[in-house]
Amino acid sequence: MSEPQAPKGTYDLLPDDAEGRDLVVATAAVVFAAYGYRRIVTPEFEDTALFERGVGEATDMVRKEMYTFSDKGGRSLTLRPEGTAPICRAYVEHGMHKLPQPVKLWYYAPMFRYERPQAGRYREHFQLGAEAIGSADPQVDAEIIAMLAQLYEELGIGELRLAVNSMGDQVCRPAYVERLRDFLGGRQAELCPECRERTQLNPLRTFDCKKETCRAVLGEAPQIVDHLCADCRAHFERVTLLLGDIGLDPQVDFRLVRGLDYYTRTTFEFSSAHLGAQSGVGGGGRYDGLIELIGGSPTPGVGFGTGVERISLVMGVRESAKSGPDAYFVCYDERLRARVFTLVQQLRSELLLEVDLDLAGRTPKGQLKQADRSGALRAVLVGLEWLDPGTARVRDLRNGDEDDVALDALADWFAAANDTAEGAP
RNA sequence: GUGGAGGUAGCUCAGCUGGUAGAGCUCCAGGUUGUGGCCCUGGCGGUCGCGGGUUCGAAUCCCGUCCUUCACCCCA
């Protein structure tokens, strides 16, 4: 064990970046509130069975990406790999079906998946997400997509592509999957080994393949949009219509097959051309069978998750507008250190001013240098030998203006300075 | 799990075909500004990722391993 290091696929958010993160989350909170969503916080880990049943035994997520462990009581627990199943669990557990439907919830939480890290992908990553549970109305689908689009807009992210698709439901999807399997069965020779395997396991996944030869074959494959039942077709048309009405430009993409089993009907994804291989910024869909699957009564739902690391990537590096403290105290006489300490404390507690002082035993020159580097508005020079012992010199570090102030009057001086500063435009 | 690239001071990097490690920035101090920003000087700071091998001698070549990174898979 030499240099300590964050675990593979994890990272430290250092102060400069944490401020940007706070801004993203704060913006989301405001946008989500406008749509009537309220925040929910669920545990970082859940019973493993929740994800196995909810997300689906056949998905990559539960087959090879979960951080699963047993606690000392022998329970099998799993670090949350996605946000929807836990929220549905909470919905059922707390009887939220008694609330006015749909129940609208949002979250900001870390997700854990054991994957090989790469650009925009981590083993611990953070998602902002929202779920609207209890209504099958296509307006809810459109609303939640609009909400996510607005979040991106408020954050200044442009040029995102919105892809939508419908996965059908229990009525029409099985028949379509069979039809697709038949089609693929007849074209096996043209498919890559992986796609040949998928033909039996999960034919829908072949749409994800990026190999040219496979894409060519899939281009001729039957598309689910042409095989939806009447209800699903009407729902899908309504969603796309509403999205168009509010100025979004949804592109129907029959390849959009998301990797979680619970999706029904609407699926959607926002992607960016500036992200590298992992281009998805956020996505989600409807999951009308999920609540029942995890033990509730049949309840429809729709939601999304969006990765904040990817949001940061598309937003690019933004200069942190961190401003310096209001004042930095410089002590010219070691015997006055204690006096300076109490003065600083007084300004902080009485006026809530951001005030700093030297905590590293620097020389007076070093302290003033530090005051400058910290970006402080003012330096308060205490203990200058040619001044009254009870007087400090307050210097504006921007323009050099100086004012001599009695130590006892410093708090009043700063209070007054603050008032005029706030009164000014 | 598979493949490509890379791992030298806190940061960004140099170090050619092997001869016992350098720069800039940062940090600390001194000088000059009656007391900061510029400039000058000095100082702190490296088991050259780790382990093995070849060699008189390896940061430099070979093997392994760990980590980082990009891509596949899949997803946020």
C-alpha cells in the first residue's frame, strides 16, 4: 500500500468543481419544482432481490454490474445501480397510491455499477432523475420529457438530440419480438457472433449493434412502431404530438432499445455529439409493469435519469466565479494574534462576513501576499508600528484606498460598508 | 471480461540510440516596493507506479503486475 488512491472508477469532486455541481443540482431543484415534483431520498443500498426482479435477471446490469454483498445478518444487499426500482419500492411501501395520482418525485443520488471506466462512465456516478407514478396518460410522458429538456436548457446545454421510441406493451411486444426473431433467424449468416447469440436471448438488443453489416440487416428488420397494438399506437402518437406542440423535435428511432427490462411503451433519450462514445446524457421511459413486478398493485409509471458527470462534460469547463473573502486580516505584531483572532470571530458571527486570517505562521509580508492571492476585497492591517495600537488600517485591495479604523469600531465599519455596497446598484 | 495508449517532483512536462534526474508553475523565505500584486535570489520537494530480468551500470531495454486513459460490451 503506497499512495492512497480513490477506488477504480470513482473520483473526488474538488471544491472548484463541487461548486459547479451544486449549481446543476440547484437548477434542477427549481425546474423540477415548477413541474410539481418533490424530492425523495432512498437508501444507497437495497435488498438485492429488488433489482433482480425489477431491473430484470437478463439485463447486463444485474448479471454483471451490481455491487452485491452480504451484511453481518446474512442479508444480500446491493448498492443502488439505478434509481427507478427503489422509488417504486418506496411508493409501494409507503402506500403512496392513496395520494393524488400521479405522484411526482425527483432525486439526486449516486449510482454504482461495476463496469470498466471510460470517458463519461464511472463505477460511482451521480444521477438526477424523476418519476411520475400512477398515471398512464400520455401527457405525463410528454411532461416529464419536457421537464428534462427544460433542465438542459436552463443549464445552457444546446444541440441535444431527442430520440423517442415505443417498446409496446404486454399485448403487442411479445408478438413483435417473435416476428423479429424469425427475421433474424433467416439472416444469421450476415450477423456478427454476438448478434447471433442475441437472436435467441433478447432480439431487441441487436438494434444496439454498431457493426455496419449488422446495422444493414437491422435496417431491413420489422420495426416495432409498425407492430404496436391500437392502444400503444395511440399513446405513442399522442406523446409525439404533444412534444411537437411544445416545440420539441422528437426523432422516432426504432433502434432506441434501452437496456432495462421494465420499459413499456415510451422510451426516450437525449444524446450529444460532443461526448465521445458514451453519448447519452439522459434518458428514460414508461414502466407500466414495474410496480406490480416488485409486489404492488398494477400501477403505471414513467421517469428518467440523467448523468451529472455527462452534463458537466457537455457543459464544458466553466470558470469558477469564486470570489474572495470580504476581508483578510494581516497581523504585524505577534503579540496581537489573539486580538486578531477574536476580531475575526466577531465579524463572522455578528455580520456573517467571510473573513480570513493567517493560520500558517506567515510573516506579515506573507500574510499580505496571501490576502492578495485569496482575492479578498480588503486587507485589515493590525499592529502597524506607526499607528495607534488600538487602530487598524483597512485597505481596499482593488484600488489601494485606505481608512484607519479603531479596532473596537471595526464591526460597525464593516456593517456600514456592507449597507452602502448593497444599496448601490 | 477484451483491445489500443500511457505511468518521472503538488501541477504541466523534458530526459536522444542505457552511465547513478531536470525545467516551468505552485509553495516557503530573503531582497526591492514605507505594507500585496511585477521583478531578482535562495530553499522545500522525486524509492523515475510496483516486482523481477538483461547489464559493470536502467528512468531509459525485456517480462509480469497495478493504476490511469480511450474504445468494445452496456449504460447516465
